[in-house]
Amino acid sequence: MLDVAAIGQIIREERKELGLRQDGLAAASGVGLRFLVELERGKPTVQMGKVLNVLAALGCELQIKRPDGIEIAGRAVAPKKDEAE
């Protein structure tokens, strides 16, 4: 399970892999430099909308899976045929 610190570390690694500086990624994401610095450090109170903007600027996406492993990232999951609605 990812936590804020792990997400921040992933963002830092992807930024560096792409050869971006923090100020460049902040500008491309529409967030402030201070926000990006705090995000990469794992600050637990970051704003989710801004995190998603940073991920999008890196070309990344966030996937969400149910405990049974079914991916539901941003879309509704149709009930299984044998499940009552």
C-alpha cells in the first residue's frame, strides 16, 4: 500500500528520470515550488488535486484497485452478472 512518502519518492524519481528540475515540474503542473518540495518530502497534508496535476505533468496515472484486485481507476465498475444490484 502506498503512503504519501512513497508517492513523493516516486514523483521525485520520475522527475529526475525525465531530467526536470523542481521549478520546471511545478510550473508544468500549475503548482507552486513549495508545494512540490513538500510533496516530494512526503508531507501528509498535500492536496490531492494538485498531486494528480503533478502526476499528469509527469505522464503518470494513479490506479485504484479493490481488495479483490479489480482495477477501478476513475470509472464505475459494472456489477458482476451473478450479483444483485
